[in-house]
Amino acid sequence: MPKKLSCIFFCNSLMLMIFAFLLSCAETIEPKIPPMGQESFEQYRLETIEWIRKHRNFQTEDIEEEILWNAPKEWLPANESRKRGILLVHGLGNSPWDFIDIAPVLAANNFLVRAILLAGCGTKPSDLIHVTLDDWRRQISEQVAILSREVEEVFLGGFSAGANLVLEYAINNPEIKGLLLLSPAIKTRIPLDFMAPILSRFTTWLVNTRTHPMQLPHRYLAVPTNALNQFFHSRASARFLLRKNPYTRPVLIVQTKHDHIVNSRYVLRLFDSRFTNPNSRLIWYGEIPDRMEVSSRVLVRPDYLPEWRISQFSHISILFSPENEAFGRGGSQRMCWNGQTQEDYELCLLGAEVWYSDWGFREPGKIHARLTFNPYFDWQSEIMMEVLNSRSCAMNES
């Protein structure tokens, strides 16, 4: 064989060998998101538990307990009829533990309750680098299909970004009987959130991952720019669909005036025009903004409660009972990372007396931790059941 041809043959062979090696490596690369496509919720739950066990950055010494905090959960109805079911979707970087207090209330009122774990959550924040909005949509679609085979009527509930996802699904699927939207992030107060698609192309994080607290046992404290990008598209989709059609089935929206993530005024303004069922309600914690008129379907409660050392409610406070073991009034998890000075942050960690607020609120002479519980939780639960029990009106309007 001529020397030139021999060289070409050798080079081509070498390239084929390298390609084959890379291909074999690619085939064994572990997927970046948990397995999907299960036939039952129990199979999905067990496979997700194993995924968490293998991929999580554990924050406590009790690994098994921490896995259960973050794993998909099911609460059985008080009776055995299984006529109604509700699928719950947590917020960005959070876990099914978002619903640890709300879900038992629903189950006690004869709902089969299930809470899923969104892809990229429950393990470590960097796992959100690879997820897409379609991954989350697929998870919801699969679990709604499974739930609908077991109950006669399906409801959906979501917190923050999860509220966007379930709202989008319910608008596109009229068989959903009603909604529970907790701090729905339909429009945000995040500066330059419209830049998320661009930022995600150039940088992975907006925080210093070496110095910024990254996660707690139940949730992340920081997420990569890709997650913000997917979140941006979820709220854009929900807003687009709402502009086209009002939502006519019953919904309970719970929103605080002081919310560093959600544009709460927008949600309040949107409610009367786009959520038109007469049985729908919006619970609003705080004063109604000046020059805004609201209907009698908006239920208002003050959010300054000095007897509780509460200066204002927060984005997450609506989720948890004051008796919650981690986030309650005397809970084990105090959220000190709250936009305070470094000195106040350290004093908070050392156990100093604190007041409670949303992110970033400061007042001379007071240290503010994040408010992580809701003094009105029992009353809120009563309103929740009144709305979800009014499903017959939704069927008449649909």
C-alpha cells in the first residue's frame, strides 16, 4: 500500500476508534433527570427515592429521614371511596415537603392526595442545570393520567412555579375540576427576569456557590440560571393562556402583599377578570394597595401581627402551620438568610430573638428571619375546602 494511502487509512482508523470510544462513553453517561414513564404512582415513588439516594447532597446525618422529606408523597383519603384526587406540585427548588401541612387537611376531607418531585429538585441545585420545562410538563401529564385512572374527579394544586405549571395544564385540560394556587408566580418581581433565557446561555449561576448557602434539608436556597429560564417560560405560558381565556372552574388563590418573588398586585388585579367562577376566592394577606378595588370574593387578613413578632408575611409563609416541626413558630429550621446585615445574620444563627418578614425587610433594632409559618393556617384550610367542595358549579359553567 502506498505510504500516503497507508497514512490516510491509519488516520481514518484512529478517528473511528476515537469516535467509537466516545460513543461508548456517551451510551453509559448517566441521565441527568430522574426516570419517568412509570405505570403507577408507587413505582414512580420508589424509583424516585432511589434516584434521591444516589444523587442527593445530604444536609443532615439522618439520610433516610431526609430522603422521605424530599420524596414524592401520598396521603390516603379518610374514607375508601377515592372519588376525588388532587395532584400537588411544589415550587422551584423545593420538594413535596411544601405540602406537609396542607395535604393532610385535603386527605381528611376525602381527597386522595399526591405530591410529585419535579426533575432536578430534591437532590442538589446543580441538577437543575439540565432540566427543561417539558420535563416538568411530562411529569405532571403522566401523574395526572395515573391519578385519573383511580379517581372520578381530578384537581390540581401548586406553589409558586408549581402553580404556573398546574394552571397551564388545567387551562389546556378542562377535565380538571378545580385549582389550588399558592403564591402563583404568574408575574414576578425578580429584576430583569426576562433576561433569564439570555443569561442561561452565558453563565450557570448568579450567586457565588462557594459562599452562598445552597440548600436546606427540604429545599434549595439557590438555583442555576437554566432553572430561572424554565421558570420564566412557565410563567409566560400561564399568562398567555389566561389572556386568551378566563378560568371558569373554582380556584383558591392565596397571595401575600409582601412577596419578593411574585408581583402580588398583578395577581390581585388579575383575579376578578380572569378567575370568574362565583365560588372562586383569593385570600390576601396584607392591606389592599391604594386605589385598587376588589370584589367580595377577595378575603383580606392583616399581615402585621406584633403578638407573633411578624412584621409582614412572606412568599413561603402561607404553606405551613405554626405547629410545623421544622418551619413552625418553634420549629427546628430558622431561615436566617433573609437579606439582613452579616451581623444580624450571624446573630440569628446563634439563636437571638427575631422578628419575621419576607426577604429583605429591615427595621432598626430588629433582626428579621424569614416568616415560614401562617398564623391563619386553620382558617385558610376552611376556605380551601369550601372552594374545592364547590366543584358542581364548575361543571355547570364548563
